[in-house]
Amino acid sequence: MSGNPDVKEHQLHPDLADFVLVGDVGSGKTALTLALLESTDELLKTQAVVFHPSHVVDTPGEFTSRPAYYGALLATIAEISTVVYLQPANSRAFSLPPGLLHVYPDKRVIGVVSKTDLPDADTESACRVMADHNISPPYFLTSTATGEGVADLRSFLISLQTSDAGMGACEEPGEQAVIGGNEY
């Protein structure tokens, strides 16, 4: 493969491909990436972009929290079909300027509410934050601590590999997503 040490040599979940996880520092991107890949790698703070096989990419939270890194974020997602945005269930702040995730019109943007197991989790508010920033439903409610929603998100991401490449997440295959009782 690559001489780049950030490229993982072994493919843990061969059906997952072509998505990048984006979100603020501490939103759970690396934990969710490892859970989706069913990896036993140690959970460490992501300091740089981590490339897994089949174009599965984990980005550092600084890409969203520091405007100086927006260019790096856009360059990272340029060749990826699906952007998975994580909105922590205990946060009402959106970590990007309006429209940044929609710079490339051919990208699917999937909304994920992370950390639903936290005592101060408010999934309805988290869904509303994403809706207010033009991320269309369905939204996936996840917790890497309990495993909630991880299998549903994995199945959905795998289904995108066989569906029409031009189809957005809010069209028919998205109806398969389990989003709890939220109607966002």
C-alpha cells in the first residue's frame, strides 16, 4: 500500500467504503470509526487525518474548530462520496460555518447524533441543530459506549455502496435508517 504510516494496512470491515467522519473535537469520530470497522485499535486523540482502507477517513476535530484548517478539510473530503457529520447529543453548537459541508454538490451528508448515552444528552436538540444547518434526515442516534445505532449506521453506509451514486441520504434508502422516535 502506501509508505504513509497513517494508512492502515489491513481492512477490518471490507464492505465499508468511501466516507469521511467530520465533527468537533471530542464528538466521538475516532470511537465511531473504530466501532464501525469493528476494530480493536486503541482509542487515541486523532492528531492528523487517518486513512483506513477503501477510503474510510477519520479527521481531527481541529478541522472543524479552526478556520485555518477548513481548506485541509475540503481537500480531504474532495474525493470521498459521503460525509458523516457527528453532532454530540449534549451540544447545541454546530462546529462549522453554514454551507461548508455542501461546497461540493455531489456529496452525501449524513447526520449522526453521537454520545446518546450521556446523562445530559438531548437528541431532539442535536437533530434540530443539524436540520438548522441543512443536514437532511435521516439522523442516526449512536453511542459507542453502549453500541446503540452503530450497526444501523454501518448497514446504511454499506447500502450506499450498492445504491445510485447520485442519491442523497434523504431519499428512499434513507428510510431504512432507525432514528428512534425523532421525526426530523
